[in-house]
Amino acid sequence: MREKIKKLRTTCSIIILATFLFNFLEVSQVVSSKTVTLAAVTSVRAVSYSYNSTYISWKSVTGASGYKVYRATSSKGTYKYIATTKSKTYKNTGLTTGKTYYYKIRAYKTSGKTKIYGKYSSKVSAKPIPSPPTLVKASKASYNSINISWGGVSGANEYKLYRATSSKGSYKLIKTTKTKSYKNTGLNTGTTYYYKVKAYRNVGRSKVYSNYSSVVSSKPSLSTPTSVKAAVSSYNSVTVSWGGVSGANGYKLYRATSSKGSYALISTTTSKSYKNTGLTTGTSYYYKVKAYRNVDSSKVYSSYSSVVSSKPSLSTPTSVKATVSSYNSVTVSWGEVTGASGYEIYRTSSSSGTYTLVSTTTSKSYSDIGLSTGTSYYYKVRAYVDTENSKVYSSYSSVINTKPALPVPSVEASVSASHDDIDLSWNAISEVNGYEVYRASSSSGTYTLISDTSSTSYSDIGLTAGTTYYYKVRAYINTGDNKLYSSYSTVVSRTVSAINVTAVSLNKSTDTLVLGRTDTLTASITPTNATNQSVKWKSSNSTVVKVDSKGKLTTVSKGTATITVTTVDGNMTATCKITVSNANIKGIDVSKWQGTIKWSSVKSAGIKFAMIRSSYGSSSVDPMFSTNYAGAKANGIAVGAYHYSYANTVSKATTEVNSFIKQLKGKQFEYPVCVDMEDPSLSSLSKTTLTNIVLVYLNKLSEAGYYPMIYANKTWFTSKLDDSKLKSYDHWLAQWASSITYTGAVGIWQYSDAGSVSGISGKVDMDIAYVDYATKIKSLHLNGF
């Protein structure tokens, strides 16, 4: 038992010892870890970065893995963790402008999963305020103003600008502004001004200011004179001019005889120009000018202008002219040059040739003789002035040229008393051998030689009365086998006396028209070659019939009127008596679509004529054509026929009209035979094509002995067809209205497509004829009569 207890004690002792050692080692390990320490963060600084941020920096800590940043809003307040960073700086944003923030930093080191921290740094503080303005500039604006500008400050509401008259002097507020620039006016010329600016931000009812910007300075001063020019005034003077300088009281002008020579003051003036006289011709003079402003009892000057120079010289001869004196001489003249002693004249025979001195003269003109006729000569002139040892020259004049030639004849023209010839005459030109006379029928037409004469006159005979003739003449000299010509004279023209009208007549003296019809009278002038064949037309009663300027008659109402034509030349007259009847002939047009017609009832209904469809397309016959033709004839109703066209080419039109004529043969028609143009399939064809198709029908029907007509509505006549080529043919107009608005001549008017006539079941087209076609066609022996 004791042995067991002894063993147990020994075992417990071992366990207790082992536990003690384990705990000792663990404690030793922990204590060993805590012995690894970090230094406190030092050199901590906090500054304002912007109106809502601060910038904190510090010195790195040896062995640190990173840093934790803490912030409070009072020096002894509660510091709250705000960031962890491995950098040595931190930008704290989103802050309140003008509020002071306190910061402290501590370093840490990561060991496994454990962070070991150093001590907190000493606290630092900063207040976010607007950044001071940068890019501040001050520059002269004028003699009494300065422009100040600066870069915008983020978060700033406005800026305050301060000024002093010395760099370290007392700065006074001169402007509060929202802009980033300011023009400071009313300053003293020549005084240096110093400026600084600060920004501020409104926070509640207070303003939070930035620091001042750096100081800048500028001095208002006069601008340097610009646009300085020196121009030759004469052979011994120069005029210097310059642009005005704002704020200047006057200008000082300096002169030298070399660009870098000694400049002497030659004028003090309030003007902007100066004429420097008494100079030496040919010597170069150099000028510069500066402006000044009176400030108190002294003058403040601008900088000197750029240097300009000029050399007094003779003016270049102007108004230089070269005129032909004769066929072998030229006179050169020019305007006088002030100060010139004389002039030199140079000549060459080509524009790019070498000029040779041909004369030195004190005169203002020179006659150059013995030249070759027809050769161009080029001249230039320069003036000179005699000096002690030499001549000083002007520049050469512009080059002028001329060509010795025969003078141009001056022609006059008159119409002879016989009224059939024109007499020409011109001045005599010395030394010529003859003159050539040319004629044309228009001023710019082709001129034909009509005479070569040594005389100074010519009579052009056998001319046409009322015609204008145009003439020009040139002189010539015989030179061996050739002729040397002058230029042509100015064109002259004359008109041969007109042939007067002796009589006028009309193609008819009487005419009878149905109301709604038109006709045209034709006037004939005697003699037929009368010069003025214009006539005037007049109706004695325009309420019955009107007449236009071309003799076209338009009926207005029933009655009689006399149409008078009067010649403009001589007031010769002729008349035609017009009778207008009120005969409107009622009719219908029918086809198979009316079915079986009781023609006796149609006759009783007062229908006088019927236009019956005979055929359509290339070979189709209306199945009711023969029946309708026989029924109408049997009841004494006048008959016309029509063909409905589908032809879209001239060739197809020929086929259709031949088929139409075949249906007409053996029958008599008191009314026209007509081509019906209305099918929608044709409306896309051109006006030319459609018109040519219609003309095929009309011409073929005329050649076959029929009285042709064209049927269409107003739109077709005015838009789809060239009506000017169809107006000689009678028109059957489809216009379903109470009156006709188509302005052309109408023979038959289809005024309704929904008529009702006894003897016809359903609707039928209704027509009115304005011409007694039955009488007219029979008298012309057409349509089988």
C-alpha cells in the first residue's frame, strides 16, 4: 500500500513538474514576443490640402508593416481610427472647411496573425481651407491700367484682390470678385503696383480664407508707337507717320543716317506724322519715334518704335503714254516730275528685250520717228536731278507700248434720197494707197468686202427697204506684194427707208359661229414686203364675240358683231361680220354597255346625234356597233363613230387605226370619227409619245377620207398631250361639270356620264355639239358622202 502511495506521489510530482515546465515555457514565449517593440512615429505634420481635405505625413518607422491614422475634433477629444496605410502619407477628404482636425499615428508590425503596435505619435492638427490662388499674373493693359489674372481655386466662392505701391508695403483691398481676373484702371503711368490675392469659401455665416498668393507686379506705361512708316514725299523730303498711342500727350521723332548710328531729336509733336524737308536726294535716312505722357512735372516715355528708313528720291514719271503719230512714228509723253533736271527715254522692240536710251530731254514728250510700221515698240522713262558729281535718278516708269500704224478712217453714213442706197464717206489719210469697205447685216455679223477704192466715199446701191446695214472701213499702203493695213474704223449703220403698207384684207368677210365655238381670222398686208406688218384687232361688240391680238375669235353670246383689223402703218382697215347662233345640238355616245337601245324613243327624247363605239384595241369590234348604227340611222339620228385606244406605241397605233377604218368602210357618218384617249394604262407615257400616237390616228383617218376628231378629258388635253400640235383638229372634251373651263376650241362637249334618256336602260353619256357637223361634213364630201 505504501509502495503504491509512493509511486503515486512520484507520478503526481512528475505531472506537476511537467505542467510547470510547460507553463513556464509558454510564459517565456509570450514574454519573449512582447519584447519585440516598435518606435513611436515621429516628424508628423498636418497641413490643409484643399477646402475640404488635409494632408498628413510622417517619418517611416524601422520594421513597421504599416500605420494607423486616428482623428479627433479637439485636442483632448476621442481619437477615432480612420485609416490604415503602408504609405508615409495620408490625404483626409470630405472635411468641413475651416474646422480644425487633430491627428496621431502609430506604427504596427504583423507577426503571424498578430499585430504588434508602437506608441502613438504626438498629436498634430490642421484646418481645411481653400488653396491659395496660383498662376497669378499682372500685365500692363494701357498707360493707366493693369490686368491681373489667376487660376481658379477649387471650392472658392470669391476672391479678394489687394494692392500696394511697394513689395512690402501696406496692401489694401481693391476688389472682391467671383471672376478670375480684374482690370485695375485709373493708375499713374510709370508707377509700379504690387498685387496679391486670396480666395475664400462661405461656411455658414462666416468666410474661410486661403493664404495669400505670391506677389506680382506691373507698371502702366505707354504703348510703343506702331505702324511707323517713312515714305518719300519728294526728291528732298520724307514723311514719317505712325499710329496714335492711347494716353500719349506727344511724340519725339529721332533721325540718323545709318541704322545703328547716332539718332538726333528732330521733332517734338502732338501730331502723328512729320514731313522732314531739306534732305539730300539719294541719301538714306533712318527714323524711330517714342511717345510720352506728362505726369506731374515730368514726362514718362514709351519704348522706341522699330526703325524705319527712306531715301528721298525723284518721283517716278506717271501718266506715260505712247500714241501713234503716223505709220512710222510714235509720240511718247509723261507728267512733270517736281525737282527733275531732265528725263531719259528708253526703248526696246520686245517686252523682255534690252532697253536702249533713245533720248535725253528736258521736255515732257518725245517724238520717235523712222520706225517700222506694224512693229511693237516698248518705252519706259525715268527722271534725273543733277548733283555736284553725278545724276540721281528716279525709278523707271511703267512700260507702255504701241505699234506705228496707219491712222484709222473716221466714217460717216447717210441714206440717199432714192431710199434704196446708203452713202459712206471718211477722212483722207496721207500717204495711203486706198481704202477697203466692208458690210454686214448685223453689228457682230460676218463682214464682206464690197469695195476697194482710192476715193474717200462709196455709195452702196440696190439695197432692201427696211433693212439695216453695218459698215466698217480700213486704209492700206502697198508694200511690194503685200498691203499694210490700218485698223478697222468704228462700225456705222443705216436703215434703208421702209416700204409702207397700202392695203389690208381678211380671209373672209362674213362668218357664222355656234355659241361656244372659236375661229381665227387671217390678215394679209399689201404689199407683201411692207416693212411694218403689225396689225390691231377690234370687235364692235365684245359681248357677242371677242378677238385677241392674233385674230382668234371667241363667241360670248348670240348676236352679231363686226371684227375690224387695222394696220399699224397707215391705219388701213378690213372687216368681217360675225353672226353667233345659239344652236347647241344634243347628243349621246353609246357602246355595248348600254345594251339594246330603243332608238325611236331616243329620237323622241330630242337626241340629234349619237357617237357610237365601233371598236377597241388592235382588232376588237364592239358587238353592238352595227345594231346601234342601223337603229340610229333608221330613226333619223345623225351618227359618228369612235375607237377606244390601247396603243402605247406608234406602231400599235397604226395597227389599231387600220382596224378602225376597216369597221367604218361602207358606212356614212354625219359626225366625226374619233380616237378615244383615256385608258389609264397610257397615262405613264411621255407627252411626246402620246401626242405622236394621236397624230397617227388623225393623219390616217384624214388620208382615208374621214373627218377626224380626238376625245379626251381636260387633264389629258392640258397635261398629257401637246395640245399645240393638235389644235387644228376638232376636240371632243369630256368635262362633267356645269360649264367648260378648258380654254381651247371645243367641237363636242361630253358634260355628263350619268344621263338618263328614254329608250336606254341605265345611265348614258350626254353630249352637246357646237358645230353643225352634218352640214359641214356633207359639204366637204367626207365620211362616205
